[in-house]
Amino acid sequence: MKATGIVVEYNPFHNGHLHHLQQTRVKTNSDIVIAVMSGNFLQRGEPALVDKWTRSKMAIAAGVDLVIELPYAFATAQASDFAKGAIFLLDALKCHSFCFGSEEGSLEAFQQTYNLLSTKKDEYNTAIANYMKKGISYPKALNEAYNEISKATTAPLVDLSKPNNILGYHYIQAANLLNSNIQPETIQRVIANYHDDASNTETIASATGIRKLLFEGQKLSEVNTYMPNTSLNGLKEWESTNYSFGSWDQFYPTLRLLILRSTKERLAQIAEITEGMENAIWKSAMAHSNFESFMQQIKSKRFTWTRIQRMLTHIYTDFTWNQLRNIHFPTYIRPLAMNRNGQAYLQSIKKDLQLPLISRVAASKNDKQLQLDIKTADLYYLGLQSSYGQSMVGSDFRIAPIIQE
């Protein structure tokens, strides 16, 4: 069987994701689509709307054949490490290709961009450092340096100010750095951009726009136009069981407690916290009882909202610089859900896998990355502040990979 991979968060799975999934099958002519999906905390540094099991079931119901968990250390990392972890797993799963959504839509432009930046690496890094000295954020420095370097070529290049283009570039970069034979493909995003609000005139909205509507009090019946019925049913089941969706507003009381019970010296040891941000975070937690005002006080030109949220995620999970520096690649393959085709594919490659295939975490619980995944999953459920969340603590030991007909 011929397998292709996609890298996803599905927060939640919507019509744009369905388009990507369907076009991936067409473009790659694949029998199997494997999704490497973030767990309960996401790359933008926030808790998932619903947990990984619910999102996995949405994915399989919509047509994905196999969902694999991207370990926490990569799922919550900056774009280059997020991409490295995901492509490493897809390569380990014997995928012949991977397909990503992008604003660009042209694979040639991504390849030309990679060729340019890899041949002018020293010049690029020097330009980044010079822009950083001006006090701007790292992503903005990257973009300014890229614009400077790109003036030297007339080749078609990618606009690296666009979020999906940025991830796409890092997927291409990761495949090259890993010397992988996995072939890249890209599909252009349709209608809604990554951060766009939802509009009543559209059938495709960004996940950001859908979450915004839900957090503003919209009912699920008012966002159903943006997602397949399978996703809507998954959200309804979650809401009827748990009553609320995961967000920093809900998690902030616990986060605030964890910040204020810590010392500033201890906060400085947390992954991604740098340049004295521990002082700003502690001071703002002292002053503010809600997440929005807390963030407004500590945001700056130097650090993006997303970067700060990743710091907070790591405070919440107690993930340190020392742990981060000792994690280089995923150490296992962990299926979350599959259909019969996905199950048959796993069976067909099982003997050739170079990484352990984990279906029961109790049998492999000494793996440090897996320990981290188990701990952060439990902390997610505790953050939900509900009887459902309390009952889900320890669920990684109880729930086997979901097999849907």
C-alpha cells in the first residue's frame, strides 16, 4: 500500500481540512493517508479545544486512515522543530510523500526558497542577528532577513510572512536535513487564511475563526456550516460531557497559581523563557486575574503572542530548558486512531519499523518523551476544571488506539 503523510492539529477538523485531505489523496494517488497530529497542547502554545482522542476520531470519521501522536516536545516547539519531529515520524512510517497546505500553492517556489537559504546560510544568519539587535521579534527578524537575501535572485520564492508557508518551508527543510526520500507536495489553501475570522457567507473558515466564535458564546449550531457533520457531532458529544472547551481563559487560574508559587529563578529554567521574561510573567500574574489582561501586560515587540504562549504552556507542564536540550528526535510511534485500512498498513510495515510502535503505554512508560506526553495529557484534563476532566486523568493508560470501521 502506498502511504502519504500530513501534519495536522485539527483544532477542530473543519471543511478546509476536509478539502486538504481529499486533494491529498488525488494529488499523491495514495492508498493510505497518515496524519501526524499534536496531542493536547499545540504549536501556538495553547491547550487544544478538545482532547486528542476526540480530534483523532473526527479525523478518522472524515477519511484519514491512521492518526499518530506528535510528542509534546515537538508539538509545542517553534516551527523548525515542529516540522522536524513530524517529518521524522512520517519518514519512519515509510510514507512515500507528504502533502501540506500553503498560501503559496507552488512546490517549485518552496524548493527555490530552500535552495536560496541553504546556499546563503551564513549571510542569512548574520542578517537575522543584525535585525534582532534592533529589538524586533525573532519571526519578524527572520522575515526581514529573508527579504534582504531574496533581492539577489529572480527565482520564484515563497512569501514567508504567511503562517502556512512558513511551516511548509520548514517541512521541506526537515526532509532535506534528514536526507529523506519522502516527496513533498503542496495544496493551496482556499478562502480562509490561518487567522481569519469566520464569515456567514462562507463554508470554509479557519480553525482560529471557528474557535473565536465558540469562545464568544456562539452555539455549535451556528458554526456547523464550517465543518463536516462528523466533526460537529464530535464537538456536541464533548460539550455534552465536558460542558466547556479548552482555552487559556479556562486554564489561567491554575497557570497563575503555578507561576506565583514558583520563584523567578525557577521560572527562568522553563523552556523558551529567556531575556528576563520570568520577571515580566511573574509580575503580570501578581496583577491580573484574567488571561487577556495578563497577556496584554507582557506582550512586546520582542516576543510574539505565540512565543509567550509557548512559554506559558511549558510553565504549566513544567517543561525545562534542560529537558528540551536533551530531546532531538521522536523516540517512538504512537497510534491514536485508525480505520481498517490504517490498521492493515501498520501490520504490513510493522517488522520494518526502526522505532518502537507503542499501543499500550504501560509497556513503554520508561521512555522519557512518553512520560512527558502522559504527564501533559493529565495536566490538560485537570485544566478543564470539570468532573469529566478529573475522570480522564490517567486515560493514556486506559485508552487503546481507537479502531473505527
